[in-house]
Amino acid sequence: MSLLGRLQAGLARTREGLVSRLGELFHPGEARRIGEILDELEDVLIQADVGPAIAAELVETIRKTTGRDRSVTGVADLKGILAAAISRLEPQEAGISAGLTAEARPHVTFLVGVNGGGKTTTAAKLAALWSGQGRRGLLAAADTFRAAAIDQLEVWARRVNVDLIRHQDGADPSAVVFDAMKSARARNLDFVIVDTAGRLHTKTPLMKELEKIYRIAGREVPGAPHEALLVIDANTGQNGVAQAREFIKAGRITGLVLTKLDGTAKGGVAVGVSRTLGIPLKYVGVGEAAEDLLEFSLADFVDGLLASPKQDGQD
């Protein structure tokens, strides 16, 4: 299946819920003026977890570009109007390339976020993506507060054929990061991906610990971490966005990863999350397989959210 096909499949629940609610705006065979349905459309977008501010912006864009008297002939017509409005959103541009930078070697990426967001699997999938591009690197199991996290990452490391630096359960995360940096430099590797503990945003001491391992990485590899990706579970919708704000306050978040889009009807959160938080959305997770971490494209997302899904073999 193509990248777009996987994205469409991953967005199935969100798409079905959104299209169903759009259908409720029409009676069979009925055409309505756009001005008559804009308030209802805004409610539909909020229900899809686009967020109140982004929903209001999209409705205002439609009002300005389409006009209140434009006749809408049904769901397909409305989907086209909505797709055009979403495509006009200007997502926050990435300050750093979504891939590896040639200047940084090893390129050090930290994954941060609350417990259960999908950091560990995202770390492994990102390693698989970069390894598939011919890059050499390793994973660092710095979530030493949970033995299960270390074991999970070890299983994934074997699965994607990437080396793992790990210590015993309860070890100092800074020691893991130090060893990972040292090993990567000695072996002239291209990347290091660090899986950090699921730090609850209300636990200030844990945030301080995160700052400490940032410093350790920077001391051993100039400029590290080159990226710090905040992992958000799409199932949490706008609540996840609120949590993200607390991590951003702690500093040095360069990009977002939205996981578990395949398991939620709240995938609309991806429409404007980068605009809302002022940080680029770089990757989305649409399944359990290693290849189900996709680089985010707003255009592809609009296709996946509103277009009819393609059949396997036709994509």
C-alpha cells in the first residue's frame, strides 16, 4: 500500500465520523446556501476535534472565499469547499528538516511526552525510517523508570535491526544518554534517537531531569539535541494539545508527532495543531507496523481526511 493509502486507512474512523456529520446538514436531494450551514459546519469541525479557533478560522475562510450565497449541492460539494479551506491553512514551517541534517553527526533526536503517548514505538519507527534511507544509528533507552519501556524498546530494536544502548531498570537516565553519545561518536553513526520517560507535565522535578539529559547530550555532541519531538496521542484530541503547551513551556521542542490516528475519530486535531502550538507537525502514526510512521503533509492529510479511500492495488 502506498503512503497515501496507509494515511487514508489510518484516518478511516475520523473520515467516517466527519462525513457522516456533514451528511446530516442536508436532506436527500437538497441544496443549501453556504451561509445557511456555516454555523452548523463549525460545530461539525469542533466535534471532529479540529479545535474551536481553527474551526472558526476555516469557516471564516469559506465565508470570504466562497460567499454566503454559493449553493452547496451535497456532501461531495461541501467536502470540496472544506478541503480548499484546509489547504489554505499555513502550517508552522519546520525550523529543522524532517529528516537528518548533514551538518550534525550524529543527529540527536529526543522523544518526549506524557505516559502512554507512543514515544517508545515512535522512536523505533523513526529509527526504521532512517535506517531504510541507508543511515546508521542507535536507540537509547533513557526511560529507566519503567522496566517495561526498556524491554519494549529492546524488542523493537531487534525488529528494526538497530542497536540499543540500555542500562538496568532505575539507572540514571543521564548515564544512558552519555553512553549513547559516546558510542555514536566512536562508531561515526548518523543518528541517535533517545526515548525519554513519560514525564507527566505536572511533575516539575521530572522536567528538571529532562533538562539535565539535554545538557549531557549537548556536552558530548555539539548542538545536541538537534531535535526534540513532542509525541501526542491523537485519542486525547484537544486535551493532548493542552498537555503539549506545558512541555513547550519547559522549552526546546522542535517538532510534533501525532500518534494512533488509526484508533480515533479525533484525527481532526492534526488539521491545525501546528498553528495552535506554533511548532511544526512532522510525523503522524497511522498503525502498528514499523512503516506506519509517516512524514506529515497537509495536502496528503486533506486527501486522507476528505477523499474517497483508494482500493489496494489502485494507489
